[in-house]
Amino acid sequence: MKPKDFDQFWACIENDLSAVVLDPELRELFIRSKPEFNVYGLWLSSLKGYRIFAYYSVPRGEGPFPVIYHLPNYGSVVHIPPFEERCKYICVALCHRGQRLSDQPFAASYPGLLTMGIEAADSYIYRDIAGDCLSVMDFLKGREEVDTGRICLLGGELALWTAARRSEAAALHYTPALHYNSLKRASQTSNYPLEEFNDHLRGSTASRVSVETTLSYFEPVYHAPKVQIPTMLVEDSVGSCEDLVNAFAGPVLRVPFQHSSYRDGVRQAKWIADKLDSGLPILPAHWC
């Protein structure tokens, strides 16, 4: 059930972010830069003054350029975006707090991060991680090399939450992951990372009700009505997400996960190029 104070909860995150001075620092990573683009390490401040890191790649030439913003998946290491994307688009790959390169003073545990502080919404680690994602969008808004009307968000729930809170995004490529219908989906599997929810409920004194309440603030179905931009929703074979698809305010293209890096990657690249209306195909023609 959607909490009555759902909007207030997220407004509080926004209010806390408004008091943060981003203080961005860019350093070129010469070993990663190529004739087609410059790659930088980006450090900036997020909630509670935490310094986070992101890869920031900018094509050489005259901008402004459209942006592909890679929101992190669940795991300790974030990889730099693909070479083909970096040649034509500004590419951002965030390492949220706790992940490698953003792990000082806090290094996340895997498994473990998914349920850290889950006893209450205000203490749940994903409240601060959501703030990290939004901080990068606030950085992009102030950059003259960025075409702020053409930003594509790419990822799981972190991308969805960002799309719901930042109107600068033009497209969302979303794969439901950890926070969609979490406890029900966890009850149907013993695979990690969803099994972390089961482990927590077995080993913690916290009640299931309190965990359900916390997760309700992060439930994608309650964020989707704020997303009016075109969305490609990649659906895996575990259960249906009809309620989620129907919750979006904007158009949704629902596609199956094909379990093929090539087929899924080509489809993703074509869709992003089309939605950013850049006239810049990401992949060479003979790949497609």
C-alpha cells in the first residue's frame, strides 16, 4: 500500500539535497581518453556531504551533446560505459556511496547492502543512494556541454526514481530489478540478491511489517505515475509486471529480456538513439 506520506518522504530528500553544495571536481583520466573523447573522474558531494565518484566522458568537438546516464546496478564495481557510446554521447556512470571509488569512508557489503537500515525508511541506505543519483542530475543541469533536453537514464530502480524526480530526462531504459514487488518476488526464489530480503526476515528482530513499510516508499509502481517520458521496460521471465506497466504516465514499450548481450544491446542502442533524436547511431551499421 502506498504510504500516506510518500510525497513528503521524497520531498524531504529533495529538501536535504537543496542544502548540499555539489562542489564538483573533474580530473581527466588520460589512460582512458581517446582521440574521440575525453574521460574524466568526477567527484561531487551528495546527501550528508558524502563525496561520490562517477566516470564522465565527453566527445571531442563542439557540443552541446546528448547524454546517456548509466545508473549503477547492484554490485561493488561500476564499469566505464561502452566505447561506442563515448564516441558520440556524453556518458556518465555513477558509483553510488559504498561502491568502489565511492567507498570512503563507507564500503558496502555484498550481500548486505540491500537490507542495510531497512527497519525504517529514513535509515534505509537506499534513501541516500537515491540522493546520489539525483545529485549527478543536478550536476548535469549546470554544464554547458550538456544538451539538458536530451538525457537518457539507463538502469533499474535507481533510474526510475531519478526519472520520477528530474524533468530533464528525455527517455528511460528501465529493467525492473530489486525494489519491484520485492518481498513477493523474494519469496519465490532463493537466488541472490533477492534472497537478502529472506535472510533479513529470518535473522532480524525487525518485523515483516516494518520492512514492508520501508519498501513501500521505494516501490516502482508508486513512482511510475510521475514518469511521463518514453520508457523501454525490459521484462524478465519471472512473473508479470502488468501493474507496473499500467502505472506509467508516459508511453511504455514493453520488451522481453532476451538473455543475449548482443540482441539486448543492439535493441537498447537503437532505441536510445531514436529517443534522443540525435541522428547519431551508437553502433556501426554492420553490427545491426
